[in-house]
Amino acid sequence: MSAPTATPGPDTVATPPQRRTTPTRWLRRNLFSSPANALLTLITGPLLLWAIVAFGRFLFVTGRWDIIEVNLTNFMVGGFPRDQLARLWIAMAIMTIAVTVGAGVTSATAAEAAVAAGRDPSVTLRERVQRAGPPLVLLLVLVVFVRTPLPVALLAGVLLLGVVGFRLGRGIPPRWRGRTYLAAVLAIIVALIAISAFGGVPRDAWGGFLLTLYYTVGALLLSFPIGVALALGRRSSLPVVRAGCSIFIEFFRGSPLIALLFVGWLILPFFLPVGFPTPDLVTRALIIFVLFTSAYVAEIVRGGLQAIPRGQREAAQALGLSPWKQTRLVILPQALRSVIPALVGQAISLYKDTTLVLIIGQIELLAVAQNVTQQEAFIGQGYIVETLVFVSLIYWVGSYWMSRESQRLETRLGVGTR
Amino acid sequence: MRDVSLTGKALSPGGTGKVMIELEGVEKWFGDFQALKGIDLQVGFRETVVVCGPSGSGKSTLIRCINRLEEHDRGRIVVDGTVVSDDLRDIQEVRRETGMVFQSFNLFPHLTILDNVTLAPIQVRHRPRKEAERLAMELLERVQIPDQANKYPGQLSGGQQQRAAIARALAMEPKVMLFDEPTSALDPEMIKEVLDVMEELAESGMTMICVTHEMGFARHVADRVVFMAEGGIVEVNTPEALFNDPKEDRTKLFLSQIL
């Protein structure tokens, strides 16, 4: 008879063995597991500590953040006329509602899918904080630098609108949910009209974070459908279409973005037909970003298309679906799903590449960081460190947030797909 | 209720006498390799034909030519009066009337079982969603997986997936069903549940062509068995005649190896 206590009787429920770990054990296992690792710990530990202390000192003691405080509006909108700022707040409110309604719809769909799959649909506070964390940190930093009460009040109003929008989105009945993307497109158009129409502000007067966002969001939204079309075109059975798409993709992937921006700046106007009004520089740069990004999106999507087994197309054919419906309903949804990480990577890369417009004289976020150090009060005092740290935070929050959301999307869509 | 007069005569439709599928001198080449060498075959209305033969004999190619998943190079294929040609409209017509079940199921992994089954009726036949879902649930009950309707294909066992695939094909209310080795990718204990569904389907009067290695199924359910080798039809006969008294040496050799 072996030890009777070791085997659980029929009445007891087997539980996995508990691993107890003491701090000493943890240290030995993770930091001093071998002489080489111990040495590494002894070297990197103090270095890390020094870096944290130095950065903390900079943030809270030696950093001269008055340059951010004085120039906060410059960072946000650049040379945007100050008497027209109300237009931006209106645009922001419209976009906030559109985005949060969309988020509400997504969350409702996700909750229903979770219930259908027999999982708990509730979202824990911890998850909410993790998701909203980075944008909230940025918002907090911005609010800290605001000197007058009005923007804070307006920001609070926009946040409130966001909450209302989210609730609204959750309440939208399923059969209307498919239409919400139309509402989003409409919101963007209305927001753009609110800024530039009716004696508004021409795009060439935009700047700062506003310009960065315009390039990023605009280029993403426009390049995605073009990229998908190019990817499908490159696999077309018509040689002309195939060749045309291949040439387009290879040309834009083979050219440096900076060179293309110069083309948009200096050469593009000469190619326009006589009498055709030359678009403003911001629009020209946006076109370049769209073309450049769509070539990369096309190659990413093509990879996704190639990964779909041939049997999927055959099954769709055998059911009598038309060629376009085979692609739209069976092939594309699977292909796009599998390339979400790469697409988000492209989005992040685009977000950061928008800084390149600074070489064609556009004052976007990074250019503002450089320009404000030339102001009389700050010139020649090395303020560039503070401004760069500040804009880095903005870029980091955007990039990190995108990558986190993509991970969430992957896990959510990954459920039960294979 | 098989109202079949089994003549045992090669190439004669075994069903009610009406011809459903007609192949005449069908040839198919893959590059320099000839996969089908002049196939002549008629399949009668409500007939169940099992196609067997060694691997590489052209069985799958044959039934894939019928709904134009493969393009045949010579000869004529007629399905319920429609000639399979380059004309996309004719091809769509044939595909609407022909259901196909694949060895690897080929369910759409991004859709639930219910959506897999309703996709084609809604998109091709333009059925209202409600009606399509009702029909889909009836079919899922027929293949005995109504409780899996809201799951995704990846959450089902192989046998359940194949039955869902059969329901998906039936949802188009086809006149012909083509089975391309439907049980070859299944674990042994799941083969029977799929064969049972196929047998029930045959008994209900569906016109079927099945490529399969399940000789028990062929013996039990088929009206006629077609034996193929090296791209040609070697022998066609009733299962009793073909299995008990094969005429050709090639057939004898094959049967001796698998039985």
C-alpha cells in the first residue's frame, strides 16, 4: 500500500500543487541562477538604478517644464489661428462621439460573443485601467500644463460626451451596428468641414499634434482600401491589372519616403494639368503618405491572402458564390484577420513617419519641439531636451496604445477561429 | 425508398432512367500528365454512384471537373441539362445545383456553423435571413448537430465538422451531391457518423457521386460502383457484381489489396 494521503479519495477534489516561493528563492532563481547571470545582475542592476534616478531627477527636479507650459497650444495645433480654436473643439467633440459610439458597439458585440461562447462578459476594473491607462496618462500630463480653466472645462465636456457616446453605442440594436462605420466616415467629413469650411482655416495653417493626427488618420483610412485593392489586383487573373498593381507597389516600396515627399512638394505641381488648381502642401503630403502606405498595406494583405488554404476558395466556388463574393465574404475576412499585427505595425510606423514632413517645411509635432526652443525666452539654453521628452511621450502613448489594442483585437478575433 | 432497377449493365443510369449527369470523352491534363483519359459515364436521377480506385487514378479530378473546380480539356460534361463550359453563367448554374463535400471539410473558420450553412442561401439564392436560418436548423438537426449551431468550426470534432459541411452543401437544395473522400481525414470512430448521414441522404433519393475508400459503404449503399485506374474507367457494375465477380484483372488486383 503506497502512502494513502498522496492519492485523493473519491470525495476530495484534486488541486494543483501549490508552489511557495520566498524572496530569497526568487532572487536566486531569477537573478543569480549562474555565475554569469550573477555577474550580469551586478552590472546591470546599478546601471538601471542610476538611469531611473537620473531620469526621475530630470522629470521632477532639474527639468524646466515652463517651455511646455508656455507653448502647449503650439504643440497641439502649431500656427492654427488662435481666434479659430473653437472650430477644433467642435471637431474634437464630433470625433469623440463617433469614436466612442464605435467603441460601445464593439464592446457590446464582444460581450455578446463572450456570452455565446460561454465566457464571462464582464470587464474587470483592472482591464479597464490597463486599456485606458496610456491615454489617461497623456491627458493628465496635458491637463497639468494647462494654465487657464477654460480648456480643462472643455476637455471635461468632451470626456463626458465620450461616456455618453459609449453608452449610446452599447444601446444600438444589432441590425444597425453594421452602419456605424458609415457614421464614423460621416463624422470625419463633418469634423473637417467644421474646421476648414465657412471662412475656416486652410490646411496649410494647421500644425503641431493636429497635423500629425491628420496625416496619420487620413493616410491610414485612405490607404487601407487602396492597399487591399492593390493586393487583390496583384493576384488578378488579368495580366494588365496584375502588372499595373505590381509596378505601383514596387515603385512606392522602392522609393524612400523623403524622396517621395520632395516629389509631392516640388514636382507634383508640374504634372497637374494646366488650369487644375494645385492642392495645398498638406494635401500633397497626405497624398504621398497614402500612396506610400497603401503599397506596404498591399504587400501585407497579399501575405494574408497567400496564407488562406486553396480549399477555402474551392468551397466558396462549389457553393455557387460569385467570384467577388468568394473574395469579400470568405477570403478577405480571414486574410485581414491574420495580418492585423503587421497592419498595426504599419500604422505605428506611419504615425512616426509623419515627422518627416518637417523637411518640407511643415510644422508638425516634432518641428514644434524644435522651433519653440528658438523663442527669445528659451534660445541657447538647451531646452530641446525637455521638448523632445515631451513629444516622445506623445508618440510613445500613441504607438503603445495602438499595439496594445491590436493585441486585444487578435485575442478577441482569435477565439474559435482555428 | 430506392426505386432503382439494377440492370447491372455498365454505363446505364441506375436510377429512374432519367440522366442527371453525363460525361462524354472527358480528358484532363495537368501539364504533360494526363489525369483523365476519355471518361464516359452517365449518372441517373436519384442514383448513388461510388467511385473507387488506387490513389492517382483520377477519381477526385473526375468529380472536380463536374462542378468546374477543374477545367476539363476535351469532351463534354452535362449536369441536369446544363453544359459545363467556359461560360461563367453556366458554371454558376451548375454549382448552384451541385453540392460538394471535401476531404478536409473546408468550413469557413471565421463564421459560426449556422453562418456557414446560411451563407450561400442568403448570398446566392437571396433567401431572407430568417428563412435561411430556419432551413439551416432543420438541416443541422438532420445531421444531428443542432446544438453546435453557434459554435465555430474549430470547436467541433472532425466528424461534426464534416456533417456541418454536408448541411452547408444541402442548404443550397442541390440536385446532385459530390463527395470527395469525405471520411479520409477522420478518426475511425467518426467515420460511421458521417457515413450514416450519407446513407440517409442516398435513401432520401439524392443523386450522389462519392469518391470513397469505404467499401462497406459502397457495397451497402451504392447503386453502381465505378472502378478507375490510371485516369480511365476500368469497370462499372453493381456493387455485388463488382466486388464478388470482378471482370478485369486490374480490378481483381485492387480488391485483393484492400479487402
